[in-house]
Amino acid sequence: MSTTMCASCSFFEDHAANTAATLEGAGLCRFNPPVSQPEADARGLWPVVKSDDWCGHFEEDTQAA
């Protein structure tokens, strides 16, 4: 796996993707704030990304075990 992929980024959270279900090979990008929803009482959602995606905001996760 390339070291610049989302799974290696400090902003990637390998976690349930905005629902109770966990998406295999996906997680949440915590670089930007959650995306607002059109309904006033709806909660914002974090962008869901694939673990092998990448972007220009990559920062190496130095806390990874």
C-alpha cells in the first residue's frame, strides 16, 4: 500500500462511516468539518473515503501502530 493513501493519513478514521454499519475498506476523512445537511434538524456527515484513496491534504499518521 502506498504511504500517501488515506489509510496512512492522520486525518483518516477507520470507523463506522456515518452509520452504525462499518464499511470494509472505507473510513471517515477528518480533515474538513462535517458536511451540512439540507434539513435543519439533520446532523452533519463526515466525508466517507476509501482506504486506498488519496488527496492533497495528506499528513502521515505518526501515531499508527
